[in-house]
Amino acid sequence: METAHHMLLYGCTSPGSKKAVWNCGEMAKHDDTMETSSPCAKGSQVIYAWARDAPPLALPEGVGFQVGGKSPIQYLVLQVHYAVIDKFEDGSTDNSGIFLHYTERPLSKLAGVILLGTGGAIPPKKIEHMDTMCRIKEKKTIHPFAYRTHTHSLGKVVSGYKVRANDGDIDEWTLLGKRDPLTPQMFYPVMNNETIETGDMLAARCTMESNRDDWTMIGATNKDEMCNFYLMYWVDKTTPLEMKYCFTPGPPYYSWKTEQQLNNIPDKSASILDD
């Protein structure tokens, strides 16, 4: 963490640049003289993320990400955001990265990741909830097995849920994961591995607390904030979800309370670490 702030491994149909190494432009102010490219030009999906000295990830037995062949993932792009770059000024280099384990043997259980997040802004000297929600519309059964939370310095709690209406149309909120995002940002085992079916909803909340004198915007630089909940899952004898991202505008434009599809919201328990 003293060198690399965080790393994201993207699966791309085509990469953002033909160069071996390029500048994504996310961690600096916009500069028209700087040549930048996004990680992916087409078919972007996050398949792994690391931050805050997190340990390695081990997938369940028989589960893997399909790459190459007929998969939409034709390229892997590693994005590294640095916390400190002073040590590179004398020409020193860095070997931050990840090790991949692969097999050429086909696996019936294919892994996927859906990233829940928000836009929005955090007012000065206040606590703000940043909420997101999406409904699963594809006719697939997904088996969640790991989750990861991510914010910058203002994050206090990040929680994620499966939401399913019962026979009385009352939403039942099943906790998938809850974490202090300033602890090691690894993928942790989900707190409940019940399957997620067509029509279920996924919801996440980031509770932010600002002691700053100015508004804080959602953005990629270390002066901005982020609200992310990653859910890793596997599917059996089918392909992962086409939906890779679930984002809402965030506050002040969106919250669970303004979402007509939601009820029985666990407002307090979603916002604190200890129920």
C-alpha cells in the first residue's frame, strides 16, 4: 500500500490502447496535452480488485473466469493506481502486479463479478448515505461466494444485500456482506450464499462521514471519494451475467428511500457495523 494504492484487473473485448503500458488519466486533473486511454475500448468488466495490503484471492474448487476463445474477455488489462510516485523520480521502477493461475481444462462453473456503485456528492461536516440498487432481469441463477468493499478515506461502512419480495410484497433483505472499507480491501466470503434468481434485486450502501470544509465528489482521484461493492459469483453450465455494473446517480438525486421498488429498508443496520 506504500507504493500501489489499488489495482484493478479488467477483462476487455478490446483494450483501451495498443501500447504495452499507458496512462489511464484517472488519478490526475484533466490535461489536454496528456495522452490517456481507458483500460478497455470495448467490453469492459472488472474481474479482480486489490487494495490496502489485501491477501491473495483463492476461487472455490472448480470455479474460474473464462478468457479467450469465444469468451467476451479477449484481453486482460491491469490498472495500477499509485499512492506515492516520489520513488520513481530517479528512474526507479516498480513490480506491483498479480499472479494468475490458469487451466486449459474447461470448467462448468464460470465466475463473474458485478460492481455496484454510485455517483453523487458528500456535503461538508455531515454523514451521507450513498445507495444503489438493480434488479436481476436475466434468466440465470447466480451463486454468490465473495464480496469486496471500496471507498477512499471518508467511508465508514459498506453493506450489500439481496432483496426479494415475499408473498405479501414485503421486501426481505438478505445481507451479503458488510465491512469497514478501510480494513484490507480483499474479497471476503459472503455472509449468506443463498442463490440469487431472476427478479431479485441487489442493493448496496456506503455510509460516509466528512469532516472536510468543502463538498467531496465521487471521482477517481485520491481527493475524491468512491462507493463500491463488488459481488463475485459463479454460474453452472451457462455464461455469467451480461450485467457487469449497477450504478445510480447517488445523493442528492437518488437513495433507497426514493426508490419506489423498495420497502422494508434496513436503514439503521445497513449503516452501522454492529447490529
